[in-house]
Amino acid sequence: MEKKMKLGKYSIGCGDRFAQEASAQLAAYEKIAADGVKVVPVWNKSNREHEIIGTEPPSVRDAAAEAVKAVGWTGEWHVDADHINLGTVDRYIDSSDFFTLDVADGIGGSV
């Protein structure tokens, strides 16, 4: 049987558009933990951001993993495929834990 992932009680999504801030973001999570609150970082970058910057979805997981290792983070962390739709989801399957669907194209249309 496949093990199901359970997200911690508190999580905060954090974007790192240019893949340079993950270590600093983890420092903030460490400060929160020092105050007794366990918060799970969930890195994300929207499909639109990937297109504008010219990056690919695996780069988000790679940058987060590098920061986790550099900082020595031992807590849970995840990656969210942000603002995706059925036409873009395939690019994210292998590198994301969560999938936030962008429903903007369906607003105002018939259901």
C-alpha cells in the first residue's frame, strides 16, 4: 500500500522566483520554530512565472533541496505546482507534492 503524505498542522507557501532566497526563507521558519511553532515550508512558483523567467518546474525542488541541505533543515518541506491547469500539469508531476489549480479560465463561463 502506498504511504499517504500528511501535511503538518501549519504550513506557509513561499515563492522563490529566482531560486536565490530559500536559505533566507528557511531562517525565518527556524525563528518561528524557536518560538515553539512548527511550520512546514511549501515552495511554489506559478506556471506563468516559469514561462516569464524561462525556468522549468524541477528547478523549484532543486533550489529548495539545496537550501535544506545547506541550512541543515531537518523538518518537513514540500513543493507546490502553483496556478496550473490540465494543459500544464504534466510538467509538474515528477517534481511537485501538491497541485494548486488555476480556475481563472473557468470564471464567468458555463459549468
